[in-house]
Amino acid sequence: MRFIVSSGLLLKNLQSISGIISTNNILPILESFLFTVDKNVLTVVSTDLETTMKVSLDVQANENGKLCIQSKVLLDYLKNLPEQPITFDINAKDYGIDITSEQGKYKIVGEDAMNYPTEPVADDTQGFSLSAAELGDGIAKALVAVSSDDMRPAMSGVFFDLAPNSMTLVATDAHRLVRCVKTDVNCPAVDSFIVPRKALQQLKNNLNASTEVSISYNKNHLFVKGENIELSCRLIDAKFPDYKIVIPADNPFKLTIPKNDFLGALRRVSVFANKTTNQVVLDIVGNNLHLYSQDVDYSFEGNEQMTCQYEGEDLKIAFNAKLLIELVHIIEGDEVLMEFSTPSRASLIKQTEKKPNEDLLILIMPLMIGV
């Protein structure tokens, strides 16, 4: 089998799915790409057994066929090759591969495609379509709050809560929570499932914002199909916490502050915070916000004063600055609205100007001052 392909186009497509491949694989073949040529279309697959990604691109081929090619050596070669057509000559008997370019000729050995894991079958699925831009936006916001603790599998992914006229994405790590509701989605039924973090990270990085994607799912798997890329992944089999009961019904004190000024102050003051807690205190008196942090062990201290718009009683409340910065960063617009009640209860972060067809709510738990 022989096929000719653009080196730059091949590299771009391989890089888009290479994030699925793990370095510590139980099966050595999982470190390879599966190449399938069918009627001048090359389809490349990568998988880690939990998540599978697939891309397709046009090639010039003399016959159909398939084989596995080691991912690392192929990617390293293509990264160091100028843009040009390259030729793959494959010996079907011993899976030897000759790669010819303007610079030279190279030999590697592939593996029988029969040894590559099969993709999950999309049986008994329900599905719907939505804008790739809206899906990517919701995923990006929710991923900020996904837990990295694998001992709590339900929190190690994003919870998709489907309704006839909306799709809600929720993530929490018990210290913070992000709930992003997309209201321009027509889901087939009231349903819910949890999608792993890794699959969503790869999907977010490869969505073409100007297109639509189709989503389908069954009891065990999620299937997403975009313009030139497909993803399937195993869903997390766990019960997601009841996120609605932790969202406070009434936080009467409201702080409105310029987003970029607030982020800058948080970043500067947090430099001097204790590296274990990253604690920064917000001391609000009238329309004055005093941010301060200290690290007693090193006699570090940071202080800044800012003007703000505040409605409520004077308040002193502390947060993990690292978590707060990540949450404020996903707020769109020039201003941030924070809502408080007491120094020990959850605070809310919202956008002052709501986006069309979106309702974003962020929750963060405070720290005990001085701890």
C-alpha cells in the first residue's frame, strides 16, 4: 500500500489526537496510531481504552489498507520536516514502512491493525446537536472546577444535566463549583451523565468554533462528532453530588469590581501569601476593598487598597487566592459581581452582564481567617 500526504496537514491532525495517548500504557500498541486508508481518505485513531479520538484527511492512495504506526517517532519526525508531500510505502507482509521526503528516505516498522483495540459501538443512543462554540465555552468554564482527586470519581469529570430546552454543565471539587447553563440546546430527554476530564480537555482543544457538533450517548459511552474529528469516551459510573442544595438561596451583600484590576491585585497580593493555604483576605468597608496576605514563617506581607461598589454590611472574608483567580478569570465582561452572606458561608461569583442563552454561576468556599 502506498499513499501520499501533506506533511504539515498530517502533523496538525496527529497532534490534535495525540493528547489521548498515555506514556504509561499497559498495552504497548496503545502508543501507536491506527492508520486506515479507504478511497483516498486517511483516518487516524488514537485511544487509551477509555477515550478514543479519530481524524480524517484526504490523501492520494493506490489501494486501501490499515496498520499501526508508533506515535512518538512519527510525530518527532514530522515536527522536524518542512512542509511538503511525503510518501508512505507499506509492506503488508512484515509491516515495514518506508517514508520518502525531499530530504531523504526513512524506515520504521509498524504493527498489525488487528491488534489495535476496537472502538465502542454506538448502540441504543440518544442525540442532539449544538454549536461547537457554545459547547467549547461551557466545557472550558466547567473544567476549572473539576477535582483532581481520583479517589472521588464522581467529581473527576463534568456533570451534564439535560433538559428539553437546556444543557447544564456542572463541576465541583468541594471547594468551588461552576454551573454553566446553555439555554439554546434542544435535548431529547431529561437525562444526565458524567464525562471524564481528559476527554473533555481533548475535545475542547479540537472543536471548530464555526461549526456544529452532534452529541449522542448511551448508558456507558459518549459520542461526539465534529467537522473532521470524532471522540468517544466511557462515562463515569458514579452518582454526582446534589449540587443544587449547596448553592445559597440568598447572599444579600454584593460587591461589584473591575475584573482586570481585581485579578491584578489578587495576583500581586497572593505572592506574599502562605504557600500552603494561598490565603488572601478581603476586608470590605463601605466602598473600599482592602486585600492583604501574609506568610508568618517568612515575615512576608502584601497589602493593596481598591475602590469598589458595595451594598451590605462591612465584611472580612478570606479565600484561597489561586482558586479565586482561576474562577474570576472565566468571567466574561469588564466587571465581576461577588455575593456574600457571612465569612463562613459560600460566596457566589457572577457576570454583571449575562450572555445570551447562558446562565453562569460560580461558587467558592471561604477560608477561616488566620488559618
